[in-house]
Amino acid sequence: MKSMMRKTPMALAALLVLAGTAWAKVPAAEADKLGKELNCNGGIKAGNKDGTIPEFTGKYVGKLPGVDQPKHSGAHPVDIYANEKPLFVITAENMDKYADKLSDGQKAMLKKYPTTYKMPVYPGHRDFAYPEDVCAVVKKNALEAELIDDGLAVKAGMGGIPFPIPQNGNEALWNNLIPARAFTESITRDVANVLSDGSIAWGRQENRNLDETSTPANRGKPVEGRMAYSMTRALLPEREKGGVTNSTEPLNFKKDKRLAWSYDAGTRRVRQVPEYGFDQPLAGSGGKMTIDSDRLFNGSPERYNWKLLGRKEMFIPANAYKIHEKTVKYKDLLTPNHANPDFMRYELRRVWAVEGNLKDNYRHLYGKRVLFLDEDTGQAVASDMYDSRGQLWQHALINYYYTPDINAWHAGTSFYYDLNSGSYIGYNLFQERPTGPVLNKGDLDPSMFTPQAARNMGT
């Protein structure tokens, strides 16, 4: 373990200067670019010089062209781009041509599965915008938000990302932690542990989430109290059926921590989980997912040093409607080694790249993780994870889609690829469920996430 006492006075002074700069607020002239050359969340409105990234139009707010579904009903997404064909397909043979726009994990997947792993690239679309009240919060945050308590909390308003023009890795990371998203979500989802031989071990969960930072009544209020509440009840496999975990998430990880209670169906007892989060295995994932890798990163940033690598162009999953349609069958989607590329949709977009390196005095399965955050949303869409030796271990991605249920982007099905074993997790699958996620129905409250509520759900 390295000690700060070993550093020279000059080095300490430099660190203090850097720390002061890192926490600085954005100048008014920079914040004034929002809504002009930058969109609401800080994405560059203009396309790129090659014309391969389109201009941001934001012409749709709270609606999808040609789609009329009852809101908050759990209706499956409809592919609004069904008539489009890929512009080209990235393969192991031509990947060198696009190498500067691929992550290390994407390159590794192409190399490991040269005959089957492909990345179909479609025309880009940047046509969906956030409502004005969300944008107003973000604009105010740009002027006033700041990291506090060693970067483990933020001083900002709720309801929009705190740092649309991030100055460092911690700021970008907080955009991923508290973006504008669903404030209530109820879903029964499937989890597929696809082994290297193509066989599948199935899990199924009933899940409820309440996000206080996106609750309409809290919009613009100070970021304080609890961030979110979650309930997960196991339905499959049979040996875990009836188990319930309720958890709560703080907004200040310096002063508070996650709390979780677990109901065991066998003993019919509820106990508080001693520590919940970080690299503990996520239930039903066969150890291929950690609790803090859901949404690619969640929870306290405390175990890593976060560095902002900058904005770059990258092929990422986007406008992912096709993969979530109710006509999709798991037998077609979940092919050996990786998901069937025919259901994937990649677009060239700009992302913020953020690198987290494990601190010397902490432990975690991932020695390094690199997150790629869509510039138009602030949310992580892809991640490369490395082991303690610095070897690339996993590549993961989330298929996001815009939904009028929340007037924002929602995290759909995700895949976590183990580059060592050749197996992977298909997570948050709902294609074969009667309904998809029920978003923003407003039917959840904190009383539903207590230890007693866990007991009631289990019995």
C-alpha cells in the first residue's frame, strides 16, 4: 500500500493544485453553449466532418414516429427503423479499417470469434430530445454543480445529469450514476448464463426500482438523501425461488452506504446483508457479473481512481429497438459465444471515455475498467473490464432505446462477454415475457423496500 507520507512537499503541492482544478465549476461562457452548439446534455450538436455522425436534431420529445402505444403499459418496443439496412458490417477481416473507432473489448471479440462475431453498422439517428424541464435542471447544474466529499457525492439538482461538460473522470461517472431515467420500473426479466458449449442456465427475476433522483416531484431539488430503492425476487432457478433482496442506495457515499436485506425462502428469515455491492456476484449471473457492473457501473466510486480520457468517435449500440421486439425468440438471439449479430444495431456516435484504475489500498475483481458514455445521454453503453494483472477479461454492452414512457433513454438487454471462458450473460431479457418493463407508472414508494416488505414478498 502506498502512503501519501512518502510523497515530497512539491508533489503534494501539485496534487493540491490538481485537486482544486478538478473540482472547479464550468465557466458561464462554457455553460452558455448548452442549447446552442451543444445539446441539452452537452453533446456536440453538429455531426462530424466526414458526415458519418449526423447532426443532433432533437425533433422528437416524448413520442416515437409511427408508434402509438398506451404509456406505462409494459408494451414491447417497436422497431421504428425496420426498413433500414446496415451501411456495412465490421468483421475480423476488415476491423483494421475501423480500429480507431473500436474499443479493445470489441477488437478482442472480433479476433476471438472471427467467423461469427460481427458488428452491423446502421445510419445514425440523433432525433430524440429531453423535455425542457430536464434541460433546465442540466443547464443550472452546469453552472452550479460540483463534486464534494472527495468525489463521493455531488452538490447539484436532481432530474438531469450534473455535469454536461465534464472536466474529469469523477464528474463523467456521476452522469452515469444519476441521469434522467425512469423513476419507477417494474419488470419480470430473464437472465441467461450461456456456457461455452451453447447450453443455457436460466434465471428469472421479478424486479422493482424506485429512483428518487428522477421522481418528477424532486426535479431541481438538491441531491440528498437516498438515491434509489430496489427489490429483486428470484423466480428461477428453482433452488433460489422465493428469495428476496431489498436494497437502498445513498446519494452521499462518504457519509452513508448501501443497505440490503435478504429473505431466505428456506429458513423464512430476513437478515441484513453485511456488505452489499462492489464485486459481489450478481444473483443468477454465474459469477460473470458483479453487483456494481449492472448498468456497467453503479454504486460508490471509492475503489477506483477515475480518469477522463476524452471524447471520441466509437461504434456503439444505439436506437436498439429491433432486439427488444416481442417477436424475438431466445433460441435465435442467444447463440453460442455471443448474441446473434443479426439483432444488433451499431451506430457511429461520440462517447466520453472514462478509465477507472483500482486504488492500491482496495480490492476488486476488476483491476481496471473503461466505460464509454454516450455524449447525448451521459450513460455508459459499453465497457471493457480488466483483471488484477491488467489483462482484458470482459467486454459488456447495453442496448439502449428511447421511450415516451420516460421521455428519455432506457437500458434494455445487455450482454457481458467473458473473453477467457467463451461464455456470456444475457441480462435483462424480456423478449419472451408477456410484457416488457413498466416504466414511470408511479406505483412504487419507499415502504415497499423495507425488511418487512422483503418478508412479505417472499411469503
